[in-house]
Amino acid sequence: VVRIMECRPLSRTKRWRLVEVVSRAQG
């Protein structure tokens, strides 16, 4: 999750969505 947050976000909403999806998958 940290990786995605540190990477250049395509857009604020997309970044948060990616983080949510990854956190759920790793959950």
C-alpha cells in the first residue's frame, strides 16, 4: 500500500481507490 501511495498518483481519487483495493486484497 505504501508503494502505491508514494508512487506518482494518476489522480487523487484513483490513488485512494488503488490503496483501498490493495489494502482489502492484502487485508
